[in-house]
Amino acid sequence: MLDFINQFVYRPDATFAGPDFTPSQLGLVYEDVSFRAADGVTLSGWYLPAARPWLSLLYSHGNAGDIRDWVHAAPPFLDAGISLLIWDYRGFGRSQGQPSEEGLFLDGRAAWAWLRDRAESDGLPAAMLGKSLGSAVAIDSTAAAGPGESPVALVLDSAFTSMREIVTRLAPMVPWEQALDAAQDDTISLAAAIPRLFESLDKAPQVQCPALVIHGGQDMLVPLEQGQRLLAALPGRKQMKIIPAAGHNDISVYPEYIPAIVTFLEEMAGSS
């Protein structure tokens, strides 16, 4: 069952970018970077410095495609003076390995360590943004951060409470009978067969830094109420921005998206 679910959770092949695409084709200055997770897997990313930066941001992307697709999110942040590390999970893009929940958590912690060190050397505060699947990675990294290692702020874009809830919601649209047949045990119910994965709601109370939850009111993949429940579970300073007409994949095109994030990050960086 887990292998079957993984086909929907991890979609590195869902890319529309050419194999030789780089940020330079968008007119962006970038650095090719690599770093290693604790289990030795080498990960790949692009660091995009803003012209006059006041913040460095770790951008953990969604489950489809790789950084060639997601770098298109960078220009508005760069224009606002925010440098970004956009990076790929194991099994995505040029990163080694095969994706798994445990592996992605290790990856997120390694990416945060790299970005935090770079920000410190540049004399900048550092923050995190997690989009969809990336929100679970960002919550884990923030919850695991030791004293003095937390980001000045965490942004959760279209975040879900747990992958189990998402999979259960999608059950009517997925041929689960194939997965249950593969298990060769007709005594297993669908609910019992879905494993616990990316349980962000359980980890949210461990997040100690300020957080912004930004969510579309028309998100049909991750309902708004999941973002609201995450907000309620976060223990510290927190805000929520709802974009009423936005869905899951188009939220960043709405004019209020970037200003809401930048304003929040400015406030949190200024008060850190």
C-alpha cells in the first residue's frame, strides 16, 4: 500500500522544464549548490541572491516537478530583497536517492543547516517557506531545530494536517482496489491500510518561531479547514492569510500573496 501511495505523494517526473534549464534563462543570478543529508545522500539546489538582501529564505517546494519548475516562484521574492535557496528532495531533479518520509525530513534539516550557515555568513536573518508537501518538511525542520537554530519566521503555503487525511479525501478518485489486491489480504480495510505519513498537526505544537499560514479559500486538494487547524495547533505568534478565490496551485498568482508574505517576514525579521 505504501508503494502505491508514494506514486501520488512524490511526483518528480511531473516536470515541464527542459533538461538544460537554469535560472539564467529567467535572467536570474544563481549559484549551483549541493549539501548532504545526515544519511549521506547528496542534495542539489540553486541559491539565488537578491541584489540588496535583508533576508534569506529556504523555499521547500511541492510534490510535483523539481527546482527547474519551481524557480519561477523566485522573482517576486528577489525583487522584494529576499535571497532564496530553492532545492530538491532526494529523488527529485539532480538530488540523489529515492524519496521517503524519513528521507525528506533528513533532507529538510540539511537544507536548513546550509541556508542558516549561508545567511549567517552574509549577516542576514533566515526564514523558511514550505509549499504543500514542503510545508510538512518545513514544520519538521522547524520543530527539530535546536536552541539558536530556529528560523525567524515560518510560512506555510497551502499546508495540510497529515498526508493520511489527504489520501482519505482522495479515496473516491483513486483505484484503491488495486492496492488492496496487491496486499493479498482482503481483511484489510481502506482506513486501516493507509499509513500515517507527514503528520504535521502532531508536530505543529513543537514549532516555536512565528508562523504565517496562507491558504486559498477554494483549495480543493487541501481544504482551508486543514490550514485553520494547523494554525490553532501552532503555539507561538501566528497569523493567517486567506485568499478567498485562490485554489491550491494558483494561490501565488493572486496579487495579495507576495505582499502578505513579505510584510509578515519584514515584521518578524525586524522583531528578532
